[in-house]
Amino acid sequence: MIIPSIDLMEGRAVQLVGGREKVLDAGEPHALAERFGRVGEIAVIDLDAAMGRGSNTDIIRELVRIAPCRVGGGIRSVASAIEWLDAGASKVILGTMAVPEVLEKLPRGRVIVALDALQGEVVVEGWRKKTGARLNERMQSLRGLADNFLVTFVEHEGRMQGTALQSAAEIVRLAKKARVTFAGGITTCEEIASLDGLDSDAQVGMALYTGRLGLADAFAAAMRSDRPDGLWPTVVCDERGSALGLAFSDLQSLSRALELGRGVYHSRSRGLWIKGDTSGATQQLLRVKADCDRDCLLFEVRQNDPGFCHLATRTCWGPDRGLGALSRRLARRVLAAPPGSYTARLLSDPALLEEKLGEEAGELAEAGSPEEVTWEAADLMYFTLVAMARAGVSLAAVEAELDRRALRVSRRYVAVEKNRGPQPGAKCAALGEET
């Protein structure tokens, strides 16, 4: 699939040709991150840091909270790599520092080894310094130390004249089980589909910025359908992963959805269907994903009331339920709680809510049997959700924070011996997790 790229220089999103000449200033990067993030991971490269003339650290810290980001550029130590992983980067991209003594100290699945090649020779320091090492030799020496490679064909970068497809199959073979992302000159849907057919990804920049390649076209390049009408079944979920219903998409509806940031589908009876335009039950599109067979889509949306179903229920399988339902009900009661209700009292009396949170936490800590724990946990969750509703915090936001914390790496090295990297199967002292 595609990995849209945001290259940063002096706080702006830019595009360079051959790593040297700035030919395009795409402006402020936050809106780009929101748009590109709708199709999955994006690559954020700090060109200033890579070239040793400053950094865009503060901006990148904001971008990793907007979209899942692979962060690269100027990461030259284990400490700085871990700092970015702790900050929420899905992966870090290492170039010059992609050496065994560094890679052995980082979680293999969260590291991308960047190999920038000019006519087959690896170059570093913003593509300005030749190393004398051949690409295939460097890959073989680092194989097994990271689960991801990023191979950039520098002579093609930014020129929109096609990439080195003829070399891709051999590079994927050399990578063995590691996944390869290719960059440099990728301009057409056919190239993206060809790379996807090799089980590799395409990192795209210039073609997206200039409009030579549409975001929907690039994302859908590898999609297929076995339906006579060519539609893609589309599973619609909320931000917590709960299924709301089933719809269908085509390239037109997907393009419109990515453009508007809304739930837009293909209705088999009405054609283009923008969810909520008549009912008011609109959707904010958060993410689109393709399944493993590339014949089905998943739309992750933020669903507004009354819900997705035409029967005015949240899902096509019935009404709202569970913690999500309670959280949304309490959020509505912040605006209009029934006078005299217990929830209204809690919302209007911070001292009472504080007292109940402490009381219920203590009772849960003292609970013994499964039945008691269930009862007290339910009480504590209710009061916690009231506190969240009072502050305007959704359950999805708390879950997203927990997901960000799960990306932290530092705490997982507690049980690792001093001056050693995490070994396969090593356990975290605090979490009992494998590193």
C-alpha cells in the first residue's frame, strides 16, 4: 500500500529533487498529516535534522498525535530513537545509525532501516556523502536486526519519472522476512500495484503534492473486487472498533470520502451517498484500511447521533450498549441531565464526585470474589465516566491515550542488563510483556 511522505524544512512541508534542490513548498504540515493519515501510516522526515542544521522536533511531536507516523531524519542515538517511540511514533527510521550495536538495543518491529542508494551505492547525511557500500551488501549485513527496510532510489527521487521496479523484486528477496518500503520517483498506480504485488509498500511524495497522483487513486491501486459491479464491501466501525454496519465503496466515493473527511459510500440504489446529509447522522472519517486480500475496506468513523442505521439505532445490528453507550449517554446528560437525577447531582457537585471516586476505588481494591470485583468495577467505571463526561473527554480519547502509552519503549527495558539491548523474549519487569 502507500505511505504518504511529509518532508520538513524550517517548519514547512517541502519536496526536494535528488535530496538537494527544493522545488515545492507545500506549506503548513498539520493539515497534510490529517489528510494523509486517513489512509494509514505516514512518513515524517526531518530534513533539517538530517542535514545537521536544526530540527522540527516540536512540530513532529504534534504530528504524531494527528496520525500514525514513521519518524526519521537526524536520529543518531539509541536514546533519541527511544524518545521518539515514547512520544508516539509508530516506527523510527534510522539511516546513518542503522548499525548492529544500535539496532540490537531497539525493538526490532518498531525500527525501519533507511538505505538511500545512488546508482546502487549507499549514501548518507541527507544523500550528500557516499559510503562506498553497495545496497545489497548493506542489506545482507543488517538482515535480522530490523523488520522493516526503506529503500530510496535517490536518482529517481522527486523527478516523477518512475522508480526502479526492475530492482525491487531482488531487494525484496534480499530482505527475506523484513518488509520493504520503496521511495523515489513513484508516480503511477501501476507502480504502486506492482510493489504491493511484491508484498512491499510505496512511499509517495512529489506525485501526491503535485496532483499527478490522487490520494484515493494511490490508495486503491492495489484494490480488487470479485463482484460483477466492481464494488468493495466496506465495514464501517466507530473509533473504538465497534462495527456499525456494512456499506459499499468505489473509487469515486473513496475519493470524495478522503477529500471531505466524511463517511461517503456508493449506494447501489442512489449512487454517491454522503452519510447524514439528509438524516443529520453524519460521520467524520478517521481512517481507511484495506484488508489483507485487498478486496474489502474498513472505514473508521466518528458517528453522530442517532446512529448509522436507517432505523435510528447506532448499529445495523441493534441499539447502543456497553461502556461506549454509557459514555455517550453521560455526554448527552452534560447538556441536559434530568433535573434531580443522581447524574445531575454528580455533574454539578465536584466534591461529591471526588468523594464517590475515592470511595469506589477503595471498595474495588478490597473486593475479593469475582462477583464483588464485577460489581465494584462497574460502580467505579460509572463514576469515572461521569468525571470524563464532565470534562468533555470521550472513552475513545482515553483508549487512544492508552494506545499511545503502549507505544512507549523505555519502561520495557527495566529487566534488561545494563549496557545491553532487549533480547528476544526478554520480559518487562513491570508489565510482563515481551520486548
